[in-house]
Amino acid sequence: MDTQNEDKRELSEQCDTTSSAHATSKEFPDRDPRQTELLHKANRVLSACGEPHDLDLLIRLATSAGGLINDEVRKVAWPLLLGYGSNEFELTGSARSWRNLPSHKDEDQVELDVNRSFIYYPKNESETQLGRRKRELSSVITEVLREHPMLSYFQGFHDIVQVFLLVLGVDQAPKAVAHISLLRIRDFMLPSLSASLAHLNLLPIILYAVDWKLCLHLSQTQPFFALAATLTLYAHDIQEYGDIARLFDFLIAQPAVVSIYFFAVIILSRRDELFEIPAEEPEMLHSVLSKLPKPLNLEALISRTMTLFEEHPPESLPSRAWAKISVYSVLKTTRKSVRNQTLKDAEDLFEHQALQLRREELQKRAVATIWKYRRPASRIGLAFSVKKEKIDVDEGGDLGHTDLQQDDLEFHSSNFNDTSNPRSKILPDTSTPFGSTQNPTPSKRFLWTLSFYAQFFDVDTSEVLRRCTSSLYPRAPFLDILDGNPDLYGPFWIATTLVFILFIAATISQYLSRNHDIHFEYNFALLSGAAGLIYGYTGFVPVGLWALLRWFGAESATLVECWALYGYANVIWIPVAIISWSPISMLNYVFTAIGFVVSVVFLVRNLWPVVSVTDAKISRVLVIAVVVLHAGLAIAIKFTFFAHGSPAIKNTNPSSDGDGPKNTTMSLLGF
């Protein structure tokens, strides 16, 4: 409470001081007009930070020329832009001191980087003062990592943190760093750099939308030249403290994707220089692009960035580039203000994104294995020759200022997604991604062998029962429950059980509706009809859905996962089929409606995160198609198997011409 009151008094004093200065400027008309303008803008910023907050005005002021003026104003404004107020205190970890928390796995590397910090600013400080600042920097980074142990430190993170430390001070910096780490640069702090590549891959798309000739000229140069700058929010490259603080005003006020637009504008501003270098020399182009031009006209670049962002928003980029971005990525979660997002929300998004990346890597590994063994072994060794991009680390871990020196990031033919030797963001190791326990040298599984298909049935009874229960009582996303190991064992036996229960229930329903003076005959057409309906729906609809998802750029769900999702969605129909043989028609309607609602909610709830990465209109159409097709299944089940007046049970008595039962069930189902 004392701290809150102190912050409020500080804000009030700042507002009063600025207002007083502004009033003084009116009394002295000979005052420098520039100084008067800055005082007036500072007053507007502080007013926007007051209660009630005017976040839209604050964003406009942070983006406009001059940004947030000075560090005293930034101390009040930055917390609001990062999603919390300077007088708000939420629990960010354990109630006990962070020093008592378990050590983070990356603390040794933090110390190596901290020892190479504060190279360019602040200037004119003694060794004693710099030593104190380094201890404070180490303290801030370590506190954030220990309180949020899921974060993976990357070399260059300390460049970002030192800016916050200089602006906010050692007491306020940890909270700000926690918010920017989880809410704005979360993609860079995942266990691998895979999510970071999604940022870089937008760069050529943006260039193509604006200047296709320049994009074509750079087409032989991979966008890895932008890695160091974008990964560190340009703190690695900009050497003037005033410039980087001003740029941070802009970057934390705008969505995370604006950082990529900013680099695109830098490239566009160097168009003539780049065309002087032949396109056949990608190494030279990479070397030039990996260094920011000096001096940087920040205000002009920021203005052009906003114009480019407004004229070519991410949703309008060609090649469905935006649709391919994960829904959990900061690129999408910061498109609107992060004001309503908490650190707990960000941690949940972190876990979902990490799990999604793990599924994608497992999928790529499986596809790579299938592709590798598609031809005779004698030809496999000649198939590929891949050179890996590597950042060298000397014995002391020294790569210069941030371990992301431009010389170390020279262009190479590279494969960041090579899973045969996953790349740590600090030092190479031999562990598999995300702690996977899979065998790094998988055995051969040919498409024509049983071992290939056996992997999709490698589950035990308890796991199948757990997945069945999760489909009826969903507590977590079903794709998370599958955990990258979808099976076909459960879906097959669920569908088979449902086919026989539908046949039995329809037969009982048929028996109850017959005239008891006529001999009863089993209608085995119901069995083949149930098999056609259930196997057909469960087998072919997921294939069509998966194909559409691939076509529209939503690749986070595999075909086997779609089969598993639809297969386990059928669980609810088993109890519905058991109890729907009743001769009371209204009860049958109620039971079928319950089965439809439960199963369609299960499908939509788990498919929405997958389809939502497509365009908004396409995602709605896909969800509507899922609901309509599932409604068709429910209607077919109701009127084919559970209605005493349905064609399935009509005319089952011997006909007058002696041809036997009239079979309309098969005609209904298209057989």
C-alpha cells in the first residue's frame, strides 16, 4: 500500500511539475519553442497516464515524433504500454524472495553475457559504477527467469533488459521485463528458435507486397540477416542510448509484428544501395543487410513504418502468410492491446505454443523419415547434403557484445529445423527438442509393412479410456491430450462398437414397432448401412477437412490427429444408441440432440484453434461446414435407426409379390 501511494504521489508530482513548467513557458514567450513543445507533450503523456487511462492517446503520443520525451515520463508510460499500471501489483511468482527459488538452467550463460554489457552506454561511468550496474542487470534477469522458469534465455536478451534497467531502475525493471518477455517477445523465449523464424519469414512477404523487384533481387538471400536486430528489438545494433529508448517507445506501443515492418522499411530505404550489389552475390547482400545504416533517421523510419503497416496490414499480405502464423504467437496476440492479458494468460499461451511446436516437429520428423525411406537404401546417402548454420562460441562463451555478432551470423545454406541435432539457443547439445524421449535413430518403417501402421495403434487400454473420458468431459484441448501421439486404435473400435450398437438398437426399435402376429425377420441391411454411415463419416470427412486446412495454410493438425478427433467424438453416440431404442419418439429426439450437442461442441472446441489461423471468413465457413456435416450425421442416425416411422423399419414384412423385405435403408444411405 505504501508503494502504491508513493507511485501515485510521484505521478502527481510529475504532472504538477510539467504543468508548472508549461505555465511558466506562457509567462516567458522568449523561451525556446522546441522546449515549450516538449513540455506540452510531456504534459499530455502524463495526463493520458492518469485515471482514467487514455491508452489510445498514449500510443499515438509514443509513436509520434519525439516519442515519450524523457526517462521520467517513460517510468510512468511504459508500464501502461506493457499491460499493467505502475501502481498495480500482481503476484508474478512465489510469495517468497526470488533468491530462494530454484536456479534457472541458463544462469551461467547470463553471467557471461552480463560481463559484456554496458559497452556503448551509459558513458563516462567509473568501473565501480559499471560493476554495480552489471550486478543489478544480473539480478533483474535472474529474478525474471527464476519466477518464470519456462522461459528460455537467448543471447541478446540482456541487451533488452539493460535498456529497461536504465529507464525504470532496478526496483521497477523486473516487472516490466517479465511483461515484455511473456507478452511481447514470448516467441523468442521458447525452447527453440522455430517460432522466431516465423517472424523472419514475414520479411520477404512484406517486401514483395511493396516492391516485388527488390524482393526478387534479394530472393537468393535468406532473411537471417535480420535475426540479431529483431531478436533484441534492435538493442544489439543501436549504440546511442537516446535512440534505443526512443525506438522502444515506438515498439512497445505497437503490435509485435511492427518490428518486422520496421526492418522492411530499413531495407526499402537502402534500395539503391542494394541494387548496386549483384543478386548473384547473396553473401555480400547478407553482409550489408545485417548491419544497420548509420546514422539512423529514426523519426523518418518510424513514420514510414506506420504508413507501410496501415497500407499493407498483416492480414492482407500475399501467399496467406498471416494465416500460417500460430494463433498463440505474439504476432497475433499483440494485434490488439495487451492491456487485458495477464502474466498467467501469457504463460498459458506459452505452454500451448510450445506444445504446438513440439507436434509440428514430430510431424516433420515423421514425414522426413517416410521420405527418407521411400527409395532403396543405396540411394538414400546421395539424397541430401545439408550445411548447418552455426553460431560459434569460444571457450569463454564470448561472441562479442551480445553473442549475436554480425560476423557470426554470416549467410550460410542452413536448416534451422534440422531435428537430427536440435540447436540450443545458447550452446549446442544432443538432447531432443522439448525433452522428447524418442529414439534419435528411428527404425525403418516402410509404407507396405505392418510396423508402419502399428505406430498408430501403439496405445494401451488406460490411455484409450482416458481419451474417451476427455471427449465426454473436456478439461483441456484434446490435441494437447494426444500430446503428439494420435492413435487410430480408439477411433476404429469406437466406430466398430457404434456400428453394432446402432444395428442392435435399430433392430430392437424395429421389433417393438412390428405387428406381433407377423414373423419377425432381422434386417441385416441395417448393419451394412450403419457401417457405411459411421465408417464413411469418420474416415472421409476428416480427410476433406485436413485437405482444406492444408490448402488454407492451417498446418497445426495432422491427418491422423483429425481422424483421432472425429473418432473420439463418436464416443457419445454409444450411450445415445443404447438408450434410443425407446418407442417414445420424443425421448429419441432428446437423446439424439444431446449426442449432437456434446459431440459438435467437442469438435468445434478443438478445431477452432486450428482453423482460426486462416482468414476470419474462411475459418467461419469451415466451422459452419463442420457443424452442418455433423448435424447431417445426427439426422441420419435419428431417422434411419431410432424412428419407428422411419424408412429403416418400414415395409419389413413380406411383400405381396414374395420378393422379401423391401430394403429402403440401403437406398437412404446410397447403397
